[in-house]
Amino acid sequence: MEKNQSKGDKQMVAEWIENGAVVVDVRTKSEFADGHFPGSINIPVDVLPNELGLLKNKQSKIIVYCRSGARSERAKQILSASGYLFVINAGGLSDLPNAR
């Protein structure tokens, strides 16, 4: 398994989702309210360093996404620097698979 991918390929993202990865939407609360990936949790990238306790297991597979992939890349870097081992930047919401 590859650790801490930059923008992950869609097949790997889909496999991780199928296997129960934590999906984190790092957009703002209002963007999240306007629509988000089913089952994702919202932790805006600006507060992520203070909310790492919500992601307890540093060995869990974590998929981060935003609108375009820029904020999720920042989130991936924050998580990696904090010791999370398996993080994929899925890019934007539209890059995620439509169905589980």
C-alpha cells in the first residue's frame, strides 16, 4: 500500500471508500451544507490542525477532498506532518465516485 499519495487515482479512492476509509470534506461549513459526499465528515482545512482529535487512528485510511484539490492538498500535508500514515487527496467533490 502506498502511503500519503498526492492526488490519488480514482480507482484507489474508490477502493479505499469501499473498504471503509474516512472521507473528510475540508471545505467551509457552508460549502458542505450545499452538498457533500455521502458519509463524509466536514473539517474545514483552516481548523483541521485544532480538530485532529476527530481523526483518532493515525493508521486509518483517510481521503480528503475540497472543491478543486488545493485545500485538500494542504489538508493532506497537515495530516501527514501530524503522523497520519495513509492519506489520499481525492481532489474535488466531482472527482469522487458517485456510488459506494
